Amino acid sequence: MMKLKYPHLFRPIQIGKITFKNRIFSAPVSLQELSSECFLSQENIAFFELRAKGGAANVTIGEAIVEETGRAHTKELRIDDPLILPSLTHAARSIRRHNSIPSIELAHGGKYAGIPNLENPHPKNKPYGPIHEFSENGTEVFQMEEAMLIRLAESYKTAAARAKLAGFEMLMVHGAHGWLISQFLSPTNTRTDQYGGSFENRMRFPVMVLKAIREAVGPGFPIEFRMNALELYPEGHGLDEAIRVAKYIEPYVDILHISAGNQHVQETFVRTHPSMFLPHGVNAGLAAEIKKHVNIPVAVVGAITDPDLAEEIIASGQADIVALARGLMADPFLPQKAHEGRDQDIRKCMRCHDCMDTIIVTRDTACCINPVIGEEELYFSPPPLPAQPKKVLVAGGGPGGMQAALSAAERNHQVILCEASAELGGQIRCEAHVDFKKNYYEFSQWLIHQVTQHENIEIRMNTKVDPQLVDSIAPDSLICAIGAVPIKPGIPGIDDPRVIDCMDMEDENLETGQRIVIIGAGLVGSEAAVHFKRENKQVTLIEARDDFAVDANVFHKMALNIELREGIDLHLNTSVEAITAEGVVAVDQSGQKHVFPADTVFCAVGMRSLAEEREQLRESIIDFRPVGDCVQVGKVSAAVHHGHYAGVDL
């Protein structure tokens, strides 16, 4: 008998009439690139199919609204429109062909369908919710009357029937994160009729919906209910009430899917989509408490990024199923690789929130570390390999260079990867000793493992690429990924031995004093402040601009904002003049001078591209492809994606 490394994770589970091949579910994801009618596009279908091909037991398509009145943002499918049926059928078939169970999440935004937000700044709908109220921005929300609730339950029923007709074999009902059903479940539902106030009254509409759905799909058809264990705002419910909810709806559903927070409240958004500052598997303990009180399977979602944690959750009985969203964006083949015992080949999510940023802010689908995401159609229909493979020289063994080498090698080119230092990894080697950025370091180790194992890649360490080396190797193409170096500002005292920069963080034996002053509150400086705070240091963070972390994506900045509020002395609009024996001398916007005592000064004023070295290499070869920080200083995502395109386009 085959011995599995993760026996509990790959033990099948029977729910209703369906046998799921393992315990890894693909959690619901909403995408851009919908058609103009808000139907699934070919790009969307390929995205979900790749998750199925990667080995997930089920794949759930996110947020299909049951009525146009429920549209809270632009990424919601119009399952209320009968004309969506062909694209739904294609999607279900594409998922099922890989022995994965297709599911779709039914949702309604409730009051948020008419309140302006980041995802829907100009809503067309009049906002309706459980109660009459005014939102924080002054938008009037109108109470849903009983006739509307009865109509909505019928809309859920129609949507469920349509999904089943299209070939979906289970459904998820969104009852969490501040959407309509969770609005009714919440203690904030204070309406005075039979649909609010008491616990039983608040449960009435959700149960009405679940009964209507069951009538549409029949017995044995799994219904998964996504619910909050915690609402995480003062008026919301806690775990005890969540247990009551779970027990109350147990007769009407087949799986409880445990999450937390509210997508529409900044404080809890980064818990609904757990940031890097939170523990991995942050909701597992909550799921375990709920599981004690019910007799149906419990699934848990939230920052489950590797199979070791997933196995632990299942083996310990905290949950029966683990649901991964971003984890399968970073690597759709995580389930298959875990099943085969190929842990080192799993590309683990870094919880950077870049995917959220691209989907919501720039209206794109992408992953920071997986350049295939958003281009899944190319995976299923790749361009032909070149008839004549090239000899490719890659200068620089950071993320951009390694990704370029890997992508070129996958296209059958012969690659020579040169790194000037004794180690591959580039700047993210510095993240090894930062507790909340260990996943960044693990990504560098993943890249190193991939390039060292690839038969088409030759690695040369301690080898700086210069024009003479280019001449001697005579490559067909040169990919330049030589990176950037920390900027050393012209501040008096900058050479003081107390001064360190981001590259010094690579040293695990680095010693810092108790009082740390950080010059520069960009992304690097702000994250360093959080790191030193967690080491119980006294941290002062100084920034010349009027904001911090201006280079962070909007959702990571939300998380940083929470972390920086306590235990860090932040000074914006403040310029450093000198570093003296007394400390860091700075002047604020009013002209007042401050001296901040410092045992250690962390300089984080930015990086400088190695432009001169880049241009010297450009002159040495015709086919020259610069990527990453040597072109423009940016984040890991830019280096990885630029490197990938340089490699695949050869």
C-alpha cells in the first residue's frame, strides 16, 4: 500500500451523495475579466480549471449574486440571468473533468450593494438591508420588507436550480463577511418584526433561504454554509453566538465553512483575508470549538498555506476540511505535490495581499510570485517550444534572475545563471529572521530548489557578469537582473557604527540596541518597525513625507496601519538632519528640532538601481533584456513577473 506523508489530508470524505477525493477545497474567489454581461469568461474558466487540475477536491466559484439588487462590486456573476447558463455549464464541466467537484457561491450584498466602497465607488442600486440606518459615509439604507425577503428567498432557489442544471454538484451559501445573510444573523439586526431582534427571529430569513435552496437541489446535494466564528467589531457576535448559529442551521446544511470578520470594515478585512502579521491557520481554533457542537463536517479557511499545517488541522480534529484561496493562487498544484510528497516543489503564498490589490484596485488577476496566474489559458494551450533553443546568460541570482532562468529553461533554452555573491536569493534572504516574512524567505528557497534541480540550468556562484565574461560565454541572449543597492543618504553621521540597513538583516547574529530609530517609513522601514516592536524594542519611525508605506498595496497598508498604531513612535513630515552621539536629530514641519535617542539606527531611505553596471552590459550584446530592480526599484512581484516574461519571450 502506498504510504502518504499526509494521510489525513488525503483521506476521502463522503458528504451527501458526493465522495470528495481529499480534504483540500478550493475556497471561493471572485475575479475580474468577467464578460460585459457579468458572465464567466474563458480566462475565468481557465483559472478555476487549473485549480481542479492541481488536485483540489472541490473548486468553488465565488460570489454569484442571486439578484441585481445584491451587486456590491464589479466581480460578481449574474447567476440571476438565464443567459449565463452556457458559461456556467462550461465552467462546471472544466472542473469536473479533473475529478474535482464544481461548486458556486450564492450571495447578495444586502446594504453594501448600494453603499459606495473601494470595489464599487458608484453603486447603481438603492441600498437595502435588515434595518433602516445610515452608513458611516451618510448613505441611507432602507429596510427590506417581508415581500422583498420572500422574493429574495425565491431568487436563491432559482439560482440554486440554475447552478444544478449547469452541472454544479454542490453549492456554497455566503453567510459571512458582512453580506446579506450575515447582516440578518448579526446582533446589529435590531428590526422589531419576526425577522430581527431575538436570536430566533434573526435566524428566520437565513433558514428561509436554506429551505428554498434545498427544495431546488433536493436531498444528498451538499450545501456548504460560510459563516463567521467572530464578527470582530463591537456590535457583532462572538464565538458563543456563532456556536448557536451553527447548531440552529445544522439541519439545513451539509458543511459549515468557518471564517471571521467583515469585508467592509477596514479593521477586520485583514482578518477575513489574513495578513502576514497574523498566525497561519488563524481560524482553526475557532472551527475546532464549533465542531464540538455539531455533527456535520466543518471546513476552515484563513491563511492555510502549506500541507503540514493542513494535515495538522485535520489530524488534530480541528476541522474536517481545509479551504485554500490564496494558497492555491500561489500554487494551484499544491494538493497534487503534497499527495506525491514533493513539499519542496510547493510555491507557498506569502500573504502579501498583492492578489487582492490587483483584483480590486487595478482590475486584474495576478499573484505576486506565480506569473502564470491570470494567464492560465497559456498553461492549457502553450505556445510551441522554439525550434532552435538559445544559450541564455542570466546575470543575478535574486528572485527576478532565478525566475527568468527557470522560465527560459522551461522553454528548453540552455541557461547559465551567474551570481556575484556566494548565495542565491538576493534581497529576500534578509527576510529569514523576520517572523512575519518567513514565507518570503521560503519563496527564495523554492526558487533556489527549482533552479538547482533543473537540467537546463548551470549555476555559477561568485561570478560577476561583466562585458569580458559575456564575450567569453558568447550567449544568444543576456538577461540582466543585477538588482539595486541601499541608498546611503548624505546625512552627517551616516557612517556611525550604530547605523545598519536592510541588507544587514541577513545576518542572524545581528545585534541591535534597545532604542531603535528608523529613518524612512516606506514599506521596508514600516515593516522593520513592526519587526523590532515584536522583539520588544523601543521603536521610533521617522518619515519626511506625509504618509507611511506609500509603496505598499492598499490592503497590506491596512494591516500595517493596525500594527503601527501601538508600540511605535511614528513621526511624519519630519526630516533627519544628522546622527550624533545623542541620537538622531530631526526637524518636523513646524521647524521644531527633536533628538531621538538611538542605540541602533536603521536606514531605510530606498534603493538605487545599478544603472551604470546595467548599461555597461547592454553594450556587450545585441539581445539584452534587463529586469527587476536594475531597471526600476520595485517589489518582489515586479522582479518575478519581469523575469518570467524575459524568459518565456526568448
